[in-house]
Amino acid sequence: MTTQAIITCVILVITMVLLISQKVPLVILGAAIPAALAATGVINAGSAYTEFGNTTICLLYTSPSPR
């Protein structure tokens, strides 16, 4: 496993913990992820936010079926 892959996995785990614990607002967390990836050299700092701009968030909701 490369250093960049390890850094990305660590950032992913930290992000999941922060999302579950709800200690950091989602907007700040969303801005911090590309910044952390750029600061660690995983992605290019110049395109850190432009590449994340083409994302779509899909929330899956299943309602309980009537019985």
C-alpha cells in the first residue's frame, strides 16, 4: 500500500468518526477533506476544490412498509 493510500484511508477513518460523533458541522468537514488531502500531497492543491465540485450527494430513505 502506498503512502498516499494510507493517508487517504486515515483521513477517511477520521471523517467517519467525526460524522458519526457529529462533533464537526458537515459544511466544515466537507471543506476540510480536500484541504487535508492537498496539505498531505495526495491531490494537487490547485485543483483540490474544483475536483470535489462535481460531486452529488444522494440520501437513501426507506420508509417502513405498512403491516
